[in-house]
Amino acid sequence: MITAGWVIDGRNFGSEAHFINSSHEPNCVLETWWVGNTLHVVVRTLRALSAGEEILVYYNFSTDDKQE
């Protein structure tokens, strides 16, 4: 789980992960895993996905001052 205070910004060093979209009905979750001394953000599916299916996560991100 990505905790409060974290922002992932692919502006300078992005990857194919920028194709992941936000949804209130996600089929994936973001997790943090330590591999050795390096922190990685991992996309884990919540169910089997079909070829070509859109990858959706719930960003839980708002530009408003209120928390969701």
C-alpha cells in the first residue's frame, strides 16, 4: 500500500506504468516491496486480467484540501 505523503511522478523518469488509470472499481493495487536495500512500487492484480484489458488502480488522490 502506498501511504499518505507519497507521490509517484513519472514526469522525468517514467515507464509504461503511466498507462495505468484510476478507477473506483480497480482491478489492481499498488504495493511497496523492499528488494535488498531498494524500495520498489509493484502493481499486483486483484484477479486474472484478459489480454489487452485496461489496468486500473484507485489512486485515492485529490487536488482538494479535503481527504477522501
